[in-house]
Amino acid sequence: MSVTNSNVDLGYLSKIAATTSTGTFTVKAYLASGYVVTNASDPPSNGSHNLTGLTSPSASSVGAEQFGINLVHNTSPATFGTNPVQVPDSTFSFGAASTGYDTANLYKYVKGDIVASSTKSSGETDYTIAYLFNISSLTPAGQYTFNHTIVVTATY
């Protein structure tokens, strides 16, 4: 596994517009029977308050506090993200976004969820994580940080 885009500065979040960003990572599992990619972090926090992670796939709702991701190309609330890319092609690589993280314009974030996987030995799959941030008028002010840890585990 390698992370190819690991530092994202969102600037200021607004209650009148969603904020989006992306991060990228790559997984290869030649000598395994596949792999799973798991969320291993709490949602973004300002020390005392975690943004509300979406527990089921949900659309962006400006003015409501939301944090979620998916691993596909989206057109709402902006055009961003990319579907998983099989390298060199789908005859050698088999990674896919998991249910709940595989639908355009729907976002979810649950610590411990499997967000991507392959059910067999796989060449390279390039993933783009699409991040969605919305805040409400009740979201505490402050600097929010998020160290998104994803864990890739080979399966046999």
C-alpha cells in the first residue's frame, strides 16, 4: 500500500456551502487471496468535538453537520473523486469500493468499516477518497484536524 496524496488543507468550513477534498492511495496484493481496507480513525475533531460521521450512505445536506467519504466519482455537491482504477487493467487488478462507499453522491463514515477490498490476488488498484464536510450553526468553532488512518490487511 502507498499513500500518494496525504496532506489536505480545507481552509475555512462554511454553514452555507459544503466543502470537499480528495486523498489517494494504492493497493497491490499479488501473493494473497485478496485484501480489505478499513477506516481506523475517528472523524475530524477540534479536540473536544468530533464532526458527525454519517452512519448510513447520505447525500450532502448544507447546514447540517456531516462528515463522510466515498471512493467513487461524484457530481454533488461538486464534481470530485474518481472511481477505482485497475492498473494495468481489470484482467489483472480487482479492487473495489465496499457497499456504502461505492455510490456516487452518497457519503458515509464509520470507524472500523471496510471501505474497499479485493476477493482475490490483485495487481494495483488506485483509489481516490472523496471527503465531504458540512457544518451547522451549532458546530463548535475552532481548528479541526483529521489524521485519516486506513489499514490494509491481506486475506488468505
